[in-house]
Amino acid sequence: MSRPHQVSSATRNDSESSRGRNAASVEEAAPISASAVAPPVDRDEPSKPRVPPSAPAAPAAMDYDYTNFYSGSSDDPFALLAPFDDWWAEAEPAGYYLFELPIGTAPSTRVSVRDTLTGEVRRELVNFASYNYLGLSYRREVVDAIKDAAEKFGGGASGSPVLSGNTELHEALRRGIADFKGTEDSLIFPTGFSANVGAIAGLMRLGDYVVADQYAHASIVDGMILSKAHARFFRHNRVDDLEAKLKRTKGKKLVTVEGVYSMDGDVAPIPEIIEVCRKYGARLLVDEAHSAFLYGENGKGVVETFGVEDEVDIHVGTFSKSLGGQGGYVAGDRRLCNYLRGFSRPRTFSCALSPVVVAGLLKALELVRDEPELRKKLWDNVDYMRGLLAEAEVPVGESTSQVIPIMVRDDARTFSMGEEIFRRGVYINPVRYPAVGKHKSRFRMSISAAHSREELKEGADVIIDVLRKYGICP
Ligand SMILES: Cc1ncc(COP(=O)(O)O)c(C=O)c1O
């Protein structure tokens, strides 16, 4: 078994990689207009659901999903509300209620969650649902920094970063991120989502080309749409297909990939991607939402693991995952940041991050620098969990990271299993279209450095037991 932080540069050639959230676009040779990118739908053959013959029939509502309510023929923009509402009345209690469950505690390794179906509060659930990979969101030092900043600055920034919203704390974070990533400068955004949108739409124009991995996060896809550039998607992690797509472009080109893919937990072959970008004169954006502060000797990200941090043009990341806060960044050379300061509309025309949040982020960044043992603990935990799942033959796709998908490929069964896992004391999110391709439903497990071995074992035992019951593993 490979260690999670040992990234493989091998490209993949399996059938799974050809069917993703943007697979429809991957298949099409003709130029794709921005409107054809949304919503991404799989058009290729669905993977065969692993449903045991004895399993109970799924409610009829499960034959539908959001795609059935995306567009209609009426002239009234409200025409789809009533049919959607009717469907939702049936679909929500059949499993969709598992989304947006109110949590009553910090996103720690144990959480209290209100079961909106029964009204009960389920306490001390082992938590595999939060992105708090280093357990920093509730660390005492972070909370104290937040309290101090609230005393000094109050609740909000009360202005755009280009006007009155830029405090000394924001400046310190801007410099701190550039320093950490080893770039000339950085720009702070209200969210990781807006960092991608701001970078892509800030830089690319009508007639240019943005070429993304087919599993690109929605924020990358929305950046492409907003930029009005031609959108192209290459097969997931397939450098040969990226090259084929780049060959058919001319003019300005930007390639966008993720360090660790958010729903699959696998790593992009960045060195090979850099090579192809160079060959075709394309710039490269790497979104390290799920890998910055975790990968590499100093936590700079997957680019550090590969030793290519200076060869990437645009580094994007978020503060909402490993740093346990909120916001996003773009890091790169001074002129890039200076240009985007002028042209990134989601940053310019949105209030700056709350100084309270920024103070927590500065402390979290300090802890990442000062406590490399946090990363070691995380990877030990990931190894341990991967061992438990492998022993039980749980299908985890190509994941090598702290993001571990548990593949089910059947919405109704995913929800039924999700209910049972939840009632038996484990909090893990079901994931389905549009977060992943159709018929690619799964559970998405997030491992944290803060988990104890006992919590990992307790949670794994429950999950494996339920998976066995439903025939997902032997
Ligand atoms: C790959 C990727 N990029 C960007 C984002 C957006 O980050 P944020 O939630 O901080 O806005 C996410 C969020 O899940 C993500 O997974």
C-alpha cells in the first residue's frame, strides 16, 4: 500500500477515469459553449450498482434527481418550483434529509447532530464529515486569537478589500501565505470558491481556452463559464488526453487541475502536466484546496511533494479545510497578484473576510509551521484507516489521501446505508450528483490528525458492518 503523501506520477487509463462530473464535455470533440458546461452530466454508461438481490425496493422519488428539474418549457421562471417541491416532499424523508443536518458542536472528532427526521439530537458521533484535517478550527490558541480579534476589531470588515476592508490582520495573512507558499505575493478571497472564480475569470477572456480535468470543482467550472473562454475538459488525470485537447487550441490557454481531488482523494500527476503545459505554451493553475498545509515536508502542498512548487503559475487554495477557518487565496508572482487585484470581481466587489476569521487563520498558519507532527499524525491516521478498509475490501477508488471515498454507485442504497450509519453513531456524508457524476454516489470520509485510533476503529467497524449488510464489501 502506498503512503498517502507519496504521490504517484503515473497516469491512469481505467474506465472509471473516463466518467466524471464533466464527462459529457470530455466526450465531445466540437467546441463547447459556456452554457454547455452547466450542469455537468454523465452521459456514458452508468457503472453497475452493487445492489444485493434481496435489498428492498427504493422509493419512486429516487428515480429522479436535480437534473429532472433543471429546465422546463414554460416562460415562467417559477414554473419548476411546484414540481420540484412535490418531488422534494417525497425525496427528503427518503434520504435527502441527511444533507444540511444541524450540528450543535465544533467540527471535532465527535459531534452532536440533530436528526431532522426524528427530531432527536444524536450525540458523540464519530465524525468523518468535516474538512478539519488538522483539527485546527477549535484549537485553544486559535479560539483565543479569534476572541482577541473580536475585542479589537468587532465582527466584520465592513468593506471591500480594495476599500476599507483591508486590516493589518489581512495584510499579515497576505504576506504569511506568500511566505508559506514561497511566492512573491498572494491575494486573499472571501472563499476558496471565489478564489478560483476570481483567478480564472480575472485572467481569461472570450475566445481564450481554459482546459480543466473532468473532475474539476464547481468553482473552477463556474470560473470558466464566467470568463466566457472556450471550456475544454480532459479525462481525469490523463495527461495524454490533456495533450490531445491542448493540441486543438490556439491563443491564450490556461490549464486547471487540483492537487488532491475533492471527491476522489487521488492526486494529479503535476510534473507531467507541467511538461505538457510547457510544450503547448499553456499556463497552469493548481487548486490545492485539499492538499495545501498537508502535503510536502513543509506543508506547501502536492507541488512541494513533487518538488515543482516554482514551476506552477497560479497556486489556489482555501482556508476552510486544513486551516479550519474560511476564505481562499491565490498565490503567485507579484505581477499576477497585482493584475488580479484589479480584475478579480468576486474579491473586489465582496466584503473582505471578517478580521475575526483572519486572526484565527494567522494562528492556524503559525501552528502548521510550528507543529509538523500534526501532518505526521494525519498520515499515520490515514494509513491506519486505509489498512482497516483494505482488510475489509471496501472499495475506495484511487484515493491515496485523507479524502477516502467509499464507492456505492447507487443513490437510494447510499441514503439507506447513510441513515443506518448515522443512527449507529457515525457521521459521514453521502455524496451524489451533482457533487459527483450520476451513478457515482458514495460516502466521502475525511480523516483528521485529531482522530484517536479508538475513534477510527469504532467508526470503521460501524461503516464496514453496514457496507457488508448491503453487499458493498464481502
Ligand atoms: C477543490 C476545491 N476547490 C475549491 C473549493 C471551495 O472552497 P471553499 O469551500 O473554501 O469556498 C472546494 C470546496 O470544497 C474544493 O473542494
